[in-house]
Amino acid sequence: MFYRFIRGLCKGILWLINGRPQFIGRELLPTDENYILVAPHRTFWDPMYLAIGASPKQFSFMAKEELFKNPILRFILVHAHAFPVDRAKPGPSVIKRPVRELKNSDLSLIMFPSGTRHSDDLKGGVALIAKMAKVKIVPSVYQGPVTLGGLFKRQKVKVHFGEPFDISDVKKLDADGLKIIEERMNASFNYLDALTDPNFKYIPEKTSEKEG
């Protein structure tokens, strides 16, 4: 109930600020199974757009541990199915909890393989969780403003969901196996970006602020 309330509240606020976003490929989202929804992390509000676009499915999220120090924010995050991650020293729970929820609940998972808005390096966490939970990976991309100024200027937001793929054919998650999965995700992101708007160029917020 709380998750749906928060999702609806975020949807109303974002639509009031920026207008109605364009969601593409929603028909490709699995409806009868859990999955991991992945995307390049481009701004701090892209998780909200992904969750809104993929509704009515509910998701769990990873959030940096520091956000849980504020009791009010902690209450919101916990009841919105987020759980803390110590990015400097990630423990076994980073893998165990999402695997357990993917297997035993109706919650899917939103992950950003790069782990940061300013990195192109894909981590092995997505592959390991997908392999252990035996779920598909659904690629997606966010195209739109990456600064609050751009958001309030109502620059168009587009979210494109891609074709789900599984990694059951990758037998080992060694360096070679992880490279195969990383290449699949990168290829999916590049394909979706080109299909959505080939002229879109992601400029990280820090860079865009210096240029502005």
C-alpha cells in the first residue's frame, strides 16, 4: 500500500514539474514473473521514472547506506522496498536479500549496473543476482534532463524498455562469463538509445554544470 502511495505521489510531482513522459516498450515487460530491470544511471530521478513506467509491478531498490541515517527518510525508503548498501564494503546481504525477494516475493528489482551516475563500468552484481535467482534481465534507458533546471524547463523525458534476456547459457560467472553479460547489457543500452533518439548524448550533471 505504501509503495503504491509513494509511486503515485512521485508520478504526480514529476508530471506536474515536467509533464507526461513517454514510455516505450512497456508491452515487453514480463507480467507473470519477477525480473531485474537495469539501466545506465543518468540522474537521481531515473529510478522513479523506471518504477512508474513499469507499474503496476512493484520493485525493490538498492540505496546508499548514508540515506538511511535520517529517520524520516529511512522510514520512507524501507517502506518503499529499498535496502541499504555500504558501497565501500558491500557485504553478502547485497546479493542474498534481492535473490531471496526475487525468489519468494512478488517484488522485482531495479539495478543500475554502473553503480554510479558517472561510470560506464558494469558491475557483476546484476549477473550474480540474476543467475542465483534464475530471473531474466530487462534492459532500459532514460533519455531526458539530468539537471533540476532541465527538469523544470520540461525537457522531454523518454524511457525505453527493451527485450528481456536470460543468462542461463552463461555457465560460469568467471571473467569471460561476466564479460559476455556485460557486452549484452551494453549492446542493449546502445541499441535502445539509438532507437529512442539517435541524437541523444548523455552529458553527466557535473560536466553539464561546468559547460552551462
